[in-house]
Amino acid sequence: MVINMAEIPNAAADRVIRNATGLRVGADAAELLAEELEAIGREIAEEAGKLARHAGRKTVKASDIKLALR
């Protein structure tokens, strides 16, 4: 048995897929989406952190996230 230690729960990924498609979701699909969303989120957060530090702040703001998404 594999335990998913991701920050994004598989149940949340399952809901995203179900809400987007109206289809049933395999456990492996939900797990994979959760892992990929977390990886993408981590990249965005790292870039936003760099922007915040460059601005001399210790807090990541929404504006940092918006810039990181560009």
C-alpha cells in the first residue's frame, strides 16, 4: 500500500476531475493529478518567494504569485 504524503489531498484532486468532467475518477488518476498540481504549485511558490525576497519582504503576497505565473 502506497501512502500519498502530498500536501494536496487525493480527494481534492478527485473533486477537480469530477467537477471538470462529470466522470468517475480512478484512484491512480486522482493521485497523479495531486502530485502534478503540487509540483506546479511548488514551482510557482518558489518563484514568488524569490520575488518577495528581492523586494525585501519576508511575506509572499498575491502580487508575487501573479508575477510568478507570468
